[in-house]
Amino acid sequence: MKKIALITGATSGIGKATAYKLAENQFNIIITGRRKERLTDLKQEIVKKFAVEVLCLSFDIRQLEEVNQAIESLPDNWKKIDILVNNAGLAVGLSPIHSGLIDDWERMIDTNIKGLLYITRKISPIMAGQKTGHIINIGSIAAKETYANGNAYCATKHAVDSLSKAMRIDLLEYGIKVTAIHPGMVDTEFSLVRFKGDKQAANKVYDGMTPLFANDIAEAILFAVSRPAHVNINDMLIMPTCQASSNHLVRNS
């Protein structure tokens, strides 16, 4: 019997790459996100390529009612969720604290912290009842360090790091694994969202360097969820070779 993995933010980037990677390794997957057409296209691609089942759930993870309705609508054969990948997240803006935009802050808090909590609150009781499961939380180097103009984003990812440790403790008695994966610079839509659609500014982020790619993180997720039952990867920090920290980066040009 194939395991079931639910992946949030599966319409692009790390979430999409993870959906491919887990499907390739014979997980049935539930893919979620706001962009329904992208979910449908991804489902068709995966089903065509791999012998697995795919279920699409389109909802806004920032909205508690939508999260509850989506999970409660799961057919019985999809309710035994083995893996939850809390991938949905974003950075918006690069303003210093004294000129930060409240809307930017709220988008990051609502997605990166509250959305993660909402979906975990719905899925973790299922895992607790099964006495098994694995929660993967996607953090960031910003969970470990704080950098100039990263104020609210860094705070949300520090929260993800702390929540991962708390989940590990709270869910220990139920045999549920918890892993936090913290990437450095990854070439996804991340910078495009941060610069609010300014492609020129977003592309400059990766000039003269080789960043991580979404598949690199998907492979790390696969590694974590494929360990033997007695092994839990608590924490993983993954950086491009040319990046040592938030503020230490070597570019070729």
C-alpha cells in the first residue's frame, strides 16, 4: 500500500519539485495551492508519468475555514495521511522596520506561521490516531540568522524553526517524526514574489552564482521521509556551495 503525502504550496518551486520526487518514489500525493489550473496541470503530468494517484485541493492556506473545509472534504481513502510537507510560504518586500508595509507583514505572518499552524492542526490528529506520521516544515537560512531588511520574514521563519522543535516534543509520544529543512538561496519564484513581480530585480539575485534548485530540496525531503522507522532527521540546513551565510556569498562576476 502506497503512503500518502500532502504537500502545501505545490503549484511551483519546492512544492512542485517535491510532488514530482515523491510521486517518482511511489507516494500517492495530495497537492494543494491557490492556483487551481496549475494543480490540475501538475496532476495530469504526474499521473501520466508515474503509477500513482494524485488528489488536488485548491484553497488559501491563510483562511482557516478554507483549510478546514478542504481537509474535511477528503474521501475516506485519502484520509490516512502519512507525510505532511509544510512548504507554503513567501517573502514580500525588503523594507527596513521603520518603513515596512503592514500588508507585507500580514501576508508573511498569515502564510508562513498561521497557515502552517492551521494545516498542522488538521493533519496532526490524524497522525496521532495512527501513531505514525512525518511532518516536514520548510524553513530558511532566515530561521537561523537575521539580515538587514529581512525583519518580518526572518521572524516568521524563526517561528517555523521554533514550532518544529515544539512539534517534535508534543508529538513524540505518538511516534510522529518532525523535520525542519532550512534552505539558503533557491532559484524559484521566491525572489519574484519578494520583489512583487519585478523580474529584472528578481533575476539579479542569482547573478554570477549557482544557487540551490527546487529539486535539491525535494531530494532532501525524500531522504528525510525514507529513513528507517527508528531514525528522525530533526534539522537540516542546506546552502549553495558559494553561500556560507545570509551575508557571505561569492559571485563569479
